[in-house]
Amino acid sequence: MSLFLEIDDGEEYATTQLPKLPDFTPVIQMHLARLYCVNRWVEPAFRQLIAIPITQIQLIDAQRIDLPFYHILVKTKAKIDHHRRSVAFSAPDAVVDPLCHKSAVCSSSWTMEWWRGLARQLLHPDAALTEMDVLAGFETVMIPGMCDSCQGRSIDWVKASKVFEREEEFVKAGVEEVMALQN
């Protein structure tokens, strides 16, 4: 009503109070954002929907989201999944310190930790790490058998490659697609 009658205070009240309701799900938020052009709800709803396994989104929820928007969501989730698999599959070479006396051990430890630790966590079916989790984990990880210098160089190289920032790019592109349909 506030949108129809152009009552800004009423619109502001509704858009700040509705998200506080316990049954205000990301699906409902996306549906109402689309229906009433509440653009500031699109990104938070989209980000929450990205975090939900696609198998948990019921048919009725997909219908509420609407086919074009649901397609963008599924496509974005597929890009993220493909990227995670690609990153997990191909461990980068360790960047060894030229002064390291055990560079072969450091390289082997790096590869082993990638396969046994990071790759498994990226691909976990129920609780996969996000790229932000990985970047945060790099700050505290201690790779067994790898010297501090080689570990630091290898992690710095991975961070500089920005391979763990692609997920965010996919989400932003998905939000932009939804917003383009919104207008």
C-alpha cells in the first residue's frame, strides 16, 4: 500500500520490519523484492539462496522466485561448483624458497595438504568451505613438513592469483543479472 500511495515512511517501515519476522525466508524476500521492486533486498536474498543446497529449494519456492530468477540462481551455483571442482582438482606447485634445504619435502607436503585437506574441504557434499573460509584459513594454517618460508611463499602466490575470489565475482554477476531483470 505504501508503494502504491507513495508513502515513504510506510515503505521504509515495512522493508525494515518484514525481515525481522521468523518466517521471512530468502525465497519470500526474493519474491517480494521482485514483486515490489525492493532492490535493496535482491542481493541479501540472492546471497542467502546461493548458500542453500539446490536440493533444498522446493518446487513451490522455485515458482515464487520465478523461472528467470531461479535460472540465474542455478546457473550461478553451477559456476561456483565448477570453479570449486577445478580449483580442488589442480593443486598449484609449491613456491619454494631458494634457500630452502628441503624443497622436495616442502613441495610434497604442499601437494599432500592440498589433496588431503583443502580439496576435500572444497568438495565436501554437506559443508563445503567457501572461498572466504579458505582465505581466512590461510592465515592460521600450519602445513606439516613444510618450512615457514616455503609455506608463506606458496600461500602468498595463491592469494595473489586471486583464484579464491572468483566465487564472489560469480555472485556479483548473478546479482547484476537479477537486477537487470528487475528494472
